Amino acid sequence: MANDINANHKAAATARDQAADKAQTKERYAKVYTIVSGKGGAGKTTVCSNLGMALSLLGKKVLLIDSDIGLKNLDVVMGLEEYVTNDIAGCVAGKVKFSSAAVQDPRVSSLFVIAASQSLDKSQLTPKQMGLFCHELMKDFDYILIDAPAGIENGFACAIAPATHALIVVTPEHASLRNADRIAGLMEANGILPKNISVIVNKIEAHLIADSIALDPDEMQKTLALPIAAQIPFDYDIISSNFKKRPVVLNGRSLAAKIFVNIARMIDGEKVEPIVVKKLSVFDRLFNIFSR
């Protein structure tokens, strides 16, 4: 599998090299972040939508691409599905212009979204096509965020083909932790520098950690060879925002919103202190035990 991805990925390596050259000049040239996970339900789409919105609110021009062919979730979570007339398949194949597929978010003018196709077979979209497509857009944006499909099949190869950076979204579970190392290895083998790969631990529940039925992010960091860029709690504000089709980052009072803004600032080069999910005190743990 790794060899197949590597062969496909070579077509996009030139784009990354050219991006590195451009980065030495004053010319705008996007950083391309692919957001991945080893399994469904980890929260990739939530991270992608909120991080994109947060970067836009910081004044950056951002493009979000849903590469999860056949599912098409990103535009729905963003509340933009009614504006979608074309998708990534038509763009990559050269059948439609970027301007007719990219949806400009009416809430923030510097944020654009390209939806995935629900009908296209994943095998019809190649890493070479994806790499060349994103390369053409790099000069027009500060950031391109790609919402990858779960797992490491063909869709994964397409999603990482243009990537200069990657965020691996995990949950506090052993299987998710193991998947992160596997994914990181494939990315490194295909040209993404280790220093450009980070982990986001999502859906942290302090009481589960206290009861030793979920992994502690501090313990996860000891196992991972990658840095944990952020910790995101299991937050009803996120669930509510997804239901309302409105990124939680627009709710400035939410802890999750503050965390996503913090991640965006960090990605944009600011030195920020990570927001750590609060652990239960001894008193809290005893209260939980005796209140059952």
C-alpha cells in the first residue's frame, strides 16, 4: 500500500518543491494542510471547518476542500449545501472552473469551500490530478485545508498528494493512537516532513480519563513520536453547532471556539500557550464515585 501511495505521490512532489521556493519570496503561496484520521468519527470534518473559519477570522484567505468522495459532509456541516452547484470532481477533471465550484462563505468573505462528489467513484480521482489542481490554487490563498476520507485507501493518497503539512485527528483510544503512528509513517514516506505533522486529540472527557477508561493526552504524548498540537474536549457546543450547521468557532464564549482560534494562531506562526483540557481533581473524582 505504501509503495502504491508513494508512486502516486511523486506527481505532486514537484508542487511542494515549487511551493517551498515561493515561500522564500514575498509572494503569497498557500500552506496546504491535510486533515486525516485512521477511522471515521474522530472529528476531521469538525476540525477542518472550524480551523478554516478561525483562520479566516484572523484575516487569512482560506480554501477548504472536501476530498471524502461519496460522502460529502463538509459543506453540510458548514451550512453551505444550498449554495453548491459543482464539486471537486468537476474541478479536478477540468470540466468546470474553480469559480463555479468554490462556494464563498456569506459569513466571512475570505473563506471558500469546494464540496466533494457524492456520485463519483473514488478511483476516478487520482493523486496526480489533486496535486496539480491544488498547485494551481496555491498562489491565490494563504491556506488550503483538505478534509481527507478516513483510512488509508485511494482517497487518502489523493488527500495527501498536495500536502505540505498534516494534522492527524485522534481520539483517546488505543486503536486511534496506533493508527496515528501508521498514518504518520505513510506521510513521511511520501514527502511530508516530520516537523510538519502534528496530532490533535479530540473528544477528551476528563471523567473517563479519571476512571482509567480513556487515554490521558499526557500519556499519549509519551507514546507518540509526533507533537500534540491541541486538545479538544468532548463539548456539547460542538454537537449543537454541527446540528445547527454553524461552526462552533463563531460562538466566541465556547471553550472549543477558543481552542480552535488558538490552533489557528499557532498554525499562522504565533507563539501561543496550548489550552489544556482540565483534569478532574481528587475531590471531583471522589464526588463522581459516590454520586453513582
